[in-house]
Amino acid sequence: MRLGLGTGSTAAAFVAALGQRVQGGFQVLCVPTSEVTRNQAAQLGIPLSTLDETPELDLTIDGADEIGPGLSLIKGGGAALLREKIVASASREFLVIADHSKIVPVLGRFPLPVEIVSFGARSTIMAIEAIVRRLGLSGPCTVRRRDGATIITDGGNLIVDCALEAIPDPAALASALSFVPGVVEHGFFLGMATRAVVAGRNGIDILFPQSEVRS
């Protein structure tokens, strides 16, 4: 199997479990979505490739920061949204793994990450804010920092977190953001997930795009 490996705390748990299977003889070739995941997988002895070497994948397994109706997603809490989207797009299937707390009736409770280039960052953020206002949304759009330091993605870009609380029309915002020159990618994953495996108090639910999602 040619497998894409996601990024984040849930994906890291999956990679750890996969490493145990590989040690037991399971055969797989993996493309990681971040340097963090690549380092973890390499330490576990998981065979690795790149999308240039392996441009078509059977499956990508990744987490999500939010799962909304139709398996619409917000991702990017691990600052790897660009590579995550590229790898997921190269896969025949895209499986999301999460706990029930990630299920929401409307996307937006988790701040939407937007990856931007550092050149002209302030101008790009102002353009994003203008789009937010035009669509009737509100909330701060701020460059992501941790422990006082600006977060830099594996691609050398910045992450702007848009804390909008509720986004009733994700497709409209996604489309508008795509036309901002300084925006590299946004954290909406719309129409991409083929299944979601969600853990809750009563066990595991397997959701499909047509499934009714209840928070």
C-alpha cells in the first residue's frame, strides 16, 4: 500500500501504531505531510517516499481540527495544511480519524488557518480581513505564534489564524481566499474526505460525506 501520513497529535498516534505493524511485517510505503511526521516515521522504521517518487497514493490518513456537514473539514492546527492538502489530493481515498469533540454543526469554532507568504504579510492579512467583512463574518486574523516566536511552516511561510466562530458558507470563503495573491493555501478541506472514523463515548462511528453529522 502507498500511504499518506498526516500531521498532528491524532496522526502521530496513528503513525506510532503503524510503526508497530511495520515491525511485525506489514508492508507499506509512506509519504509524510511534514518534517515532524517524517522524523517520527523514520525513527519507527517505516519505509518512506516522496510525492515526486510516488505521485499516486492509495490512501491518506490524517486528523482534523473540525468535522462539519458533508465531511467538510478545517485542518492546519499542526501548521502543515499545504502539504496535507497536496498529499490528500494525490490519494485515491482520504480517511480522517478524530474524536467526537471535533464534530461541529457549522465550521469555524476552531480558527481557520490560512498559510501566507511572509513578503507583504500585513497587506495580505488586510485583504483577508476585507474578505471576512464582505462575507458578513467577524473575528481577529492574527499571525500564529508560540512561546513568543512566529510559527514558520515547512515551506517557509506564515500561518494566519482567523477566529470567526461560525462560517455558514465555507465554500464562499474558500473561493475568495484563493484569489488573494499572498495566500498560499487555506485550511478548508471541502469535498475531499471519503470517510471519517470518529471515536466517542459509545465506541467508533464511521461517517461518509452523506452521513448526518451531530455534534
